[in-house]
Amino acid sequence: MMRKTGLAGVILAGGRSRRMGGGYKALAELGGKPLIRHVIDRLQPQVQSLVLSVEIHAPDFEVFDLPQVEDPSPGSHGPLGGLLSALANMKMGCDWMLLAPCDAPFLPIELAERLLNCALGDDQAGCVVRYDSEIQPTFSLWHRRLLPRLEEAVLEEGMAGFKQFLRDTPVAILDWKSSDPSPFFNINDPGALLKAARLLDRV
Amino acid sequence: MQEIEQLVKMANQIADNFSFHEDAVDRLEDHLQRFWAPSMRKKLIEFLDAGGDGLKPDVIAAVQRLQFP
């Protein structure tokens, strides 16, 4: 697989999860390794550089040897805040930021390429996956030139979620064909973690 | 990996998260009741009945308190 130049990636690694026992969801063990390791392994070949988005620096994540990007200011700014920090700290030479959550162990290995082609084809500064008729804003690609708009939305208007942001920011939509298991399957509770473990034995 | 291995790891990991609380076993029991599906609790109970190899002490204590769902 070709490593894309000019493309950076960020994993939303932030949150602790009550439903997963109060620890970092990213560190929940799946098939012998932390959940987020599955995501890192699938994203790293797709991007030139990869960072972790965290609320505040997390020593527990140092083991992954990836730079951590903290939220723009104290208090949770949600996934939009994570994207803002990642874009603001994006390496020179990169124009696009691939965004992904830490809890999707089956995410597609051709995600970046398809998002980029779709964004370029529609001449938009952002591109978001749509799967089973649902917009999946945390599987998305964003151009550097959206930084001022994001700063305004997060820091001045106090937006935290993508729904609101997407209302007045045009993006390309990448329709992804359904398959089983869903490549965007994400783990929100212990039952889903067990299901993922079963799927790992199969996929 | 065997399904039960994943369940054991999940339970042990959650026990680790709670381990610095004095009432860790209470919290663990509560967690298993609230967030684990009955079928998952059942498998853990059966596994403990069969010896429970690899379960951490807090997990054993919490699972012993669970009613068979």
C-alpha cells in the first residue's frame, strides 16, 4: 500500500468510559492488544504522520510512541476540539488530516485514499463517510484551510459536535457500501468488545 | 481466542481500573450487573464454578456475589 504524502492522521483517543469500567476505552484489551493498537496498525500505513488526540497528556498512551495533541483549552471540546488541535499542530508539508476514533478495530485500510479522492473529486475541504444512510463524522478527512472556521466554531461559538458543524460547513459525502461486519463497527460497551473479539477470530 | 479468555481479560482489566478504590469489589459487582449482558455474566459464573483459572481475586469475589441470571 502506498503511504500518502501530505496526509496526516489523528486518532480521537481521549475518553474514559464508564460503560467500560472507567478506564480509557482506547486501552481495553481486544485479541491480546489494546483496542487503539488495532486502529493504529490500520491507520499508520495510510498517513505520513499520526498523532493521538487527548484531553490532557496521558502517560498511559506513551507506550504507543505517538505524539499526543491536547484539547485546545481545558474542558471538553468533544471531537471537534480534537480535530481543531490536530489541524493546528499538523506538520508542515501535510494539507489533509484523516480523523478516526480509537474504538473501531476494523476500520478500512483504504479509508484515507477513498476519502481523499472523494474530497478532491467534489472540490471540498472536508469529506465524511456515510454508511447505512448514517453520516459517520469521526471517519473523515479535513483540509488545513478549514482551520480558521474550526477555531471560530470551537473557541468562539462553543461547538463540540460535528452535527452542528456540518450544518453550515459543506463537505463531500463518501458513501460506503455495506458489508458484514461493518468496517466502521465501534465499541461502546462490553458486549460490543466481546462481539469484536469473536469477529477477530473470523476476520 | 476463546470467548471466555476475552471475558476473563475484560473482567480483570475492569478490576484493575477499580483496584485503587476501597470498595473495588462492590464497584465491580455493580459494573457487571449494569453493563454486562446476562449471557456474559452467566459465562463468567460458569467459568468460576469450573475453577476460574486466571481470574483476579476481586473478580472472583464479585462474581461469587452475582446471581445466576
